[in-house]
Amino acid sequence: MQVKQHQVCTRCVMDTSASNISFDQDGICNFCTSFERQLNEVVFATDETRAIRRAAFIEQVKKAGKGKRYDCVMGLSGGVDSSYALDLAVKEGLRPLAVHMDNNWNSELASSNIKNLVAGLNVDLYTHVIDWPEYKKLMQAFFDADVIDVELLYDNAMLAVNYSQAKKYGIKYILSGSNSATEGMPMPEGWNWRKWDKTNIKALGKLGGVKLKTFPVVGTVDYVVNRVIRRIEWVPYLDYYDYQKDQALELLEREYGYKRYPYKHYESIFTRFYQGYLLPEKFGVDKRKLHLATLVMSGQMSRDDALAMLQESPYPVLEGLETDRRYFLKKMGWSEADLSSYLARPEKRHDLYPSDRAFWDWMRKTYQAYSSRTKA
């Protein structure tokens, strides 16, 4: 097999660690070209255009929530994106129910940030605490299967918990901190797995001897029911604003005593260890490339600064890596030999195990074909 020569995009910082990357004659990659083609209208919209879109959307949310206790659900992780989105929603006069999914890996800093934020904004917070023994067994099953996306468990459960609260209160809009300005770059093939794959979660759990009892989970059919029948919309709320991450951090620090994390999604101890150590060591994946490339393309960081950051360790303080390593081993009940064995084993694809990806792909193609016919 021919080894692909290492190459870095001349415009962003994506490189050949992404298996499906390609470059044009100027060395510009397909990832930033896709970002430019699909998201420039959102990321670089004029203030006037954003204001019109935002006012219309907020009116829709308030109208749909009239007479109800809340007019929207707001997923809250404690990260800057979701925290700033909650601040903006309240200041626009919306009445959100903040929803947090606690999988027992929260850092103390994240817990403090969430507490200060909801108190300062005077909003209700619903926290769903995952049953740790069951969740631990599911995580172990994913590790034993050697698949890349262990965080499929958290992400899927987060979707399920937010939808359950929207259903409970008859809410039509779930607002999230996801956004094009910091997350718009398409995910490289093989760097994660489809977040709605309940079949894959159950199959991997079964292989590990785990039967789901309390774990919240959603699949493709659940998506259709929530989106089409219940008409619950999941909205990247920050796309209605000129989202500048540094400005958002400064506001959160000033008004709520918010404390920063070194990198995106590091509010979770596991996510920090997973993205900062396990992914690079076992799978050769550094997700900072994707995050930093998006910031470069949205004009929030220079390419030179992004490249310089990638020369640094995912753990800015090496003592932090050792602390997280010990914490992970203790919490998972692993020995150093267990960790070494895990890192040494080859990766296996998620679809080597039962999955509903084929069903999802068929549903998507059917919907696209139907949409094309109705527009013709």
C-alpha cells in the first residue's frame, strides 16, 4: 500500500491525517473549499441580514411557546459555545430551560461555570445524571471493540435527554451552541461516527454484556418522529449572530466569572483525555486541526497562529496529562498494562458491528429525491 505523502493545506491547517482530503493545484484542500461554498453565507452574513433572520426566528420561538412554561430548550455543556448561546437567548427575551447531561466526567471547572451561569441568568436547569455503573460498562464495551467514537455514547444520550425535555414541555425548538463559525468544517471520514446510531450502541453494548436499562438513547426512527411528527427543530442558535469566540469569552468572564478551558470541548475530563491523548496515540487523529482550521476560515485566527498551536502538546501543561491519565485509569478500573494493550491494538470500524447507517443513508436519499421532485 502506497503511503500518502504528508501535506498541509495552504489556506487552512487540515492535512493528510484526514483520509478523504484532496488538494487543488494551489494546495487548497476540499475541507476549506466546502466550508467556503456552503457556509460563507452564514459566517460572513451582513449585520443587517443577521438581524432580520434573528428577529424572525425569535418571533417564531416566542409564538410557539406562548402560554407554556418555557419557549425553548437550551443544551448546556459548560463550554463557551453553549454558555454564550444561553446568555444571548435570555437577553433576547426567550425563556429557555437549560438542559445538562452529566455523564460523571465533568471537570470541577465545568460544574462551576454552569452553576454561575444559570444563577446569573436566573434560568431553570434540568440535569440528567447518567447511571455510572451502566455507563462505565458501555464505555468499556466501546474500548474493547476498538472503535474510534467512544463519545458517541455521550452525544447520543445528550440528544435523547434534550428531546425528552422538549417533548415533556411541548417545546418546538431546541437551541444549541453548535455553530458554523467554530464548527462548520466538515468532519473527516473516520474521525467519528454518526450520532444517531442507536443500533451500533446497543450492538456494542451487547458484545460487552451490557443491556441498556436506564441509558437514554435515540436512533434514526426517533429522529424522524421528533423532527417530522413532533416537529421539534434543533437549531444552531449562534448562527444568528456574528459569533466571535474571544469576544464571547470576555463577556462570560466579565459577567459570570467564567473560567476558560485550554481547548474546545475540554470541559469534560474524559473528552480532554480522549481528544488530547487517546485519539492521537491510538488513531492518529488530532481534532484540534479541525477546530483551528474552522477558526482560520471564519477569520478568527491566523493560519500561522493555528500552525503554531498545533506544534504544542494537546496538554499545555504536561502535569495535566499525567493527572488525567491517573484519573482515567482509576475511574475505569484499568491498569497501565490495560491502557498499553488498548493503545497497541488496531482500530476497528464501527460498521464492522451492527449499525443503522444503511437505513439512515436510504432515508436521506429518499428525502432528497422527494425534495427535488417537489421543487421541480
